[in-house]
Amino acid sequence: MPEEYRYRGRIISSAEIAFLHEFIADHPELSRCALSRQVCEAWQWKQANGALREMVCRGLMLALERAGHIELPPVRFKVRNHLAERPRPEPVVPDNRPVRGPLCELGPLDFQPVRRTSNEALFNSLMEQYHYLGYEQPVGEHVKYLVHARGQAIACLAWSSAPRHLANRDRFIGWNMKTRKRNLHLLAYNTRFLILPWVQVPHLASHILGHMAKLVPQEWQKVYAHPVYWLETFIDPGRFKGTCYRAANWIALGSTTGRGHNAPTKKRAQPVKELFGYPLCARFRELLSQ
């Protein structure tokens, strides 16, 4: 048996692997799903909002079995991957009246978090129809926002858990690998930003980003019961210059390598992106390095 096993940044000790051996042997009546729930309870392996980290635990046990360290009970039934089978968002006919003119004449904007609300389908459909990358179902912690002006949707923004390792970001923050693994959940990643094509209002995008810097930490605390101290995003320099992020005081941190996540060849396999970051408080380095 190995002295320790690494899974998704967590070190699993030989004592914990031995505990799994004994726990599985003592509960032969439990399914794999039930085992993962009870192991999470035994280890107090929970998210900040109290939810069990069942899927992570299940993935860990499956990886340990494949590596020959434990033996799980037989699969009792095949669970369908509803996320993979999920149909593309249905087209929705939006209110596409032209929105033009100076920002000061647009009136107050309404920023609406729409995850698990009646407007989430509209958000998903607008992203699918009008964002060049289409809609992508977020995984992990995430929030979605619709922005309205005079009752009309004009923009969509999606935020999710941050990528695990970005060399330029990690150097800028100044944290070490151990601290990054512990505090990565204190970052939020802007995965999508869409100004709808019939909206032509100068300075609108940077204005929206300024409001998002205040709203995202509040919503994250409300939904996931922990703060965020840093926002980040990528832009495709072949399509955009990142002007709105610069105007909103985001910091250009340099280019990605284009290798993607843990690329085994260490060669460029994806388009190179520009990385931007935004600290949410003056003490962000101190707070992220604790």
C-alpha cells in the first residue's frame, strides 16, 4: 500500500486508505453512492455551504480502485450522465429592439442572478445563440447574471470556479502550491461575457464589469458561504483586445502557454489566451496566502 496518494490536489494518507479498506469491508450492504456519502460524513468532507463533496469522494474511490489500492462493491445500476445527455438550450426569441446612445441615457441597470430561477433558460439560450463559444454548462461553484435596462435584457455574464494552475496568476499572487490548493476556491473565473448584438452603448461593458466586482463576492458568499478575493478571465487576442477589462482596471497578466490542462506532451494544443485579473481588496495577497 502506498504511503500516500494524490487526488485532485488532496493528499490521501495510507491511514485514510486503510480506513476505506475497513469501512468498505464493514458495510457490504452499501452501494457506491451510499459509501461516498458516509465517507464524506466520516471525514467531514464538505463544501463551505455544508453540502457533501460526494462526487469528489466517489471519483477518489474509483481512482483508488483502478490503482489497485481498494476494492469497491459491484456496480448495482448504471447512473446516466444527465449533464452529458443534456440537450442544447432551446432557442428563445428575445426582445431585440436596438439599444443605442450614451450610457448616461440608459438608466439604472438591473443585475439579476438567474441560476435556478425562471430566467435561467433565457440566459442559457442567449449564450447559445449569440456568444461565439456557445453555452457551456458550468461545473462546480458558479453564478449567472442577466443585465437588464428598462426591462430589456442587454448582457449576460457567467462566473465559475477558477482554473487550478495559471503560472502568471500564481506568480502575481505570490502563493505557493500548498496555499494555492487550499485557497483556490477564493477565486472566481469569468467564463462568459456577452453584450447582446443589438446593444451599442459606449463604455457599457466596463461599466458592467465595475458592478460585477461588487456583486459577485456578495452572491458567492450568499450561495456558497465563503468569500472571493480575486476575479480572473481569459480573452482571445485573435478576436478581442480586452479593452473593457483594461478600462475597468483589470490587470493584464500575460499570455497562457496554450498547453491546456496537464497536457502530457507539454506542447501547444490550444489557442494562446491573454489572462486578466482583478483583486477585490487591497489585502488580497495576504488573504489568499493564509
